Amino acid sequence: MTASARAYRQFAESDYRLRERFGSIIHAFMNIPLNISCKAISKNEEDHYPPNDYIDEQSGAQCFMHRHASGQRDSLHIHFFKRWQPPHIELNQQITTHIAALDLSLTGEPLGWFLVNQWVVGDYWQEAKKTLKFAKEWRIDDADSKQDSYLPNKLIANWLNTVMSLAVKTSLPELLHERDKRIDRALSLNPNRQILLDKRIEVMGYSQFY
């Protein structure tokens, strides 16, 4: 069995267990009963689920789900971040780097991974190699072992950890490297272009889930 097939099986098992308990990853993030329709999710991008995000202070893993119009499309997705302390900058708090976003259907099915431009999240941008390192390190603990209000329960934590592990072994490396190549090509044509701040470019790459 290949590494990607093994990673997909682990994700599928965690997805099955989560659906047995919550119905979908959407219901789990929103902490709502299965009989409530996910179509009622707010389209205000400032509304995060859970409200204060899931944050693991030990590993630096962070994520949240939200829904908003992206271009001409209604988009529901989970953003994955890495919180970290740059060794060459003296800061009193951690900064965040956006790793990727997971596109979801309104029934909670993962549709694909996508990358956003820096202006979208205002993060501390990192090139593909460093961002992929963050993705490989990404792991969130669960509140069953650490009583922390910012940590999810074990089923949600397992789902998040296995979905990121699957991304690392499938589409994410190529997606990140293609993003960097796109930026390099744009800058070779116009070295003064501030592509990371160009609001005409929101999504920097998309790949099918698996």
C-alpha cells in the first residue's frame, strides 16, 4: 500500500467515526444537532466556527471554518494556519502563516485544497518549502487529554490531523510549488509588481481533494 493510500484510509476511518457522532465535520465545528441544516451557516466571513478558532498552544496548529462569497462562488472551507515565533525577529507573541484551505460541500464532503493570496489573510508569508514544513508538523491535540477550551474533542482532532496528513502526502506539495512558480513568473515580467497585495488575485491555486 502506498503512503498516500494509507493516509487516505486513515482519513476515511476518522471521517466515518466523526460522522457517526456528529453527522458531518460542519455540525462538529458548529456544535449543532444533526437535524439542523448546514445551509443556514452565516455567509459573513467574520463569523468563525468555532467562534475563537481551534488553537493548540503547544504545537502552534490553528484552524477555523467559515463561509463567504469567493469571487462569484459561495464557498465554505476550513483554513489551516501555523502559529510560530520567527528566530530573527523579537516579538512578544506568535505570528501565523496560512498553510492551505480545505473546500467543503454543504454536506461536509471535502472537495479540494486551495491557497489564498497574502492579502486575504494578512499572514506572515512563507515560500513553499517552509510552508510544507509547517504542514508536515501540523498537529492539534484534543480536549479529552488537555482541558483547554480552544482544543477540539478527540474525534474532531483526529479528523483534522488525518486530513492534513493526507494533503501532505498527495496534492499539497505540488500545489505550493506551483504557487511559487506562478509568483516567480509574474515577477520576472514585472519585478515591481506587488502580487501578494493584488486584490484581483484571491486564490493562488486549487487541487481536487484526492
